[in-house]
Amino acid sequence: MKICFLAAANSIHSHRWIKFFADKKGYEVHWISLTPNIFDDIKGVEFYKLREFPAKPLDILFNAILVRRLIKKINPDILHAHYAGVYGVLGALSGFHPYILTAWGSDILIAGKSKITKPLIKLALKKADLITCDAEHMEKAMTELEADSSKIKIVYFGVDTRKFSPGSKDEKLIEKLKIQNCPAIISLRNFDPIYNLETLIKSIPLVLKEVPEAKFIIAGRGPEEEKLKNFAKNLKVLESIRFVGWISNEELPAYLRTVDIYVSTSLSDAGIASSTTEAMACGLPVVITNTGENDKWIDDGENGFLVGAKNPRALAEKMVVLLRNRILREKFGAEARETVMEKNDYYREMEKMEKIYQNLI
């Protein structure tokens, strides 16, 4: 099987999907991207970097011509675009079939509602022979954009539960983060308004009042970084926070095994966030906002806690409960890992996708 992907090469989600079919299955894989490839561990992938333009009609048309020529030259068995935005549109304009489109979330839930981008999203959905997404509410949102419901299948990105698994704390990391003898909470969402990290920082004084030695590892990057650091400084909690920047996927398991709780304060998720499922796979108890379909993965009080968005007091209360109860942390963590292994295993989901490719061909 020869597969051509249209996908961002600076995304771990694209990378892990493509790696399965190139490295683990040995298929001939071609990857067309508007962004540079920041990963160098996929063997045998033919990579094509297009020039990245602002998303203006003439620029999209220019790249569409290049993509059309490239695909004609590659002559794949399957064309698969990740993200219904610019990559979905380029796939639609390529005229190639069979063409698969994977919707990620904001492409449908945000761009799909904009007067400017909505027609392009509808075009991408219409031209696809098959569409995948990772949440039932995404399926509903796409049918509202006139997508054919019979073409839509749920396929999760999946978690590598072999790589993300429970293990010992990393003593070097404990020393580096200066969290010796301190319970630690980690957040892995980027510094964008949608992830609402302001609520997490507002909750920190409330947690410290009950558990003064607690430390918060806040990983990520984004436009609100300086604003959030200044906010933490004004609340006088900066000394209890470790802003560690972006953590690579290779380093991430060590961080997750070393901390005690994972939190996510996101205002919106398509399916459950990858970082949340990676934390669950490592046996961490999670406290996350009750948005999207998070309640389909977290049974509140059984394998984690759900809290309302923009509610720092509720968030702090749940963190304190877990910080004070090691047995409950271990119970939630074990149940969370079981949930991921049963419903969101990377290998099982990609094998499901492999069968979809074969059937479509």
C-alpha cells in the first residue's frame, strides 16, 4: 500500500499516525506539509515541504496546483489529509480519490462556524470519500456542515500504552525541578486562551493554603506565556510553579511518572485530549474540565474528577482531596489506565485505520 499524507509536520499527532504506517507496517509513505519536519525518527518517508503562505485564496490555489502535481507524480493508493482546514482543502482541490479526511476539532468546531472559512470546510468534507474523527459530538457538528453521516467513522489517535505506562519516579528530574519531598501537579496544555490556564493559576493559592508544599509543573508554550507568569507573580505563587516549556514526547513519560496529579482546565476539547490520555496511561489521577466528551472517559469520582470550566475553587478542592489521599490517587490512576487500554490503545486504533484503508482501496 502506498499512502500520501497531507498533514502538518510539526505536530506529534500527525507524526505518531504516520510513524505507525511507515515504521511499524513498512508501507510506502509520502508526506506533504506546509511546515518543516521537526521529527527525524521515521524511516523511509518521502517528505515534501511546500512553501507556507497566509491562508488567502490565491495562496491556497497556488499550493493546490503544486499538491495536484505532486500527487499525480506519487500516484498513491490513498490520500489522507489531517485537519479539515488548509490540508483538507488542498486534499479536496487535488481531485484525487480515494481521499480520506481526519477532522481534529477546532477545524470543525471553530473554523466551521466562521462565515469566511465555513465554505472551505464544507468543501473539504464534501469531497472526502471517508471522514474520521475522535468524538461523537464532532460527528454531529460535521453533519450540520452537510457532511454525509454514512462516510464518518470514529477512530481515536490512541495512546502508546507500552511507552506511556506506570513506573518509578525519575530522581534526576525531581532534583532538576526541585520538588524533593513535595507533591506535584502537572498541566500540559499550551498557553492559549482556549486552555484557560488562568483558572489553574487562580486555584494555586487555594491549594497552597491546604497543602503548602505542593508544586505545580506547567509545561507548554504559546502567546499567553508572559501574561500567565506575571499573573502568577502578582498572586505570589510563582515560587510554587515550575514553568518548564515544551516537553518532547520522548521525555513526557518520565515527567508523568514523577508527578502525582494531572490537570486540564481547557474550555473546549474535541475528544479527550491526548495529554490527558497519556497521563491516564501512566496511572496518574486526573482532574479535568467537564467539556466535550470528557465525561465519556472520566466517570467522576471513579477514575478521576470532572470540574466545571472557569471554577478555580472546585479545581482546588479536587486537587486537595487527591493530595491528601494516596490510596485514592492510586485507585484513580489504576482505573484510568484500564480505561485507556480498553478504549484508546494506539496500536488497536491504527490497526482499525489500516483495515479502513484496505477496504476503501
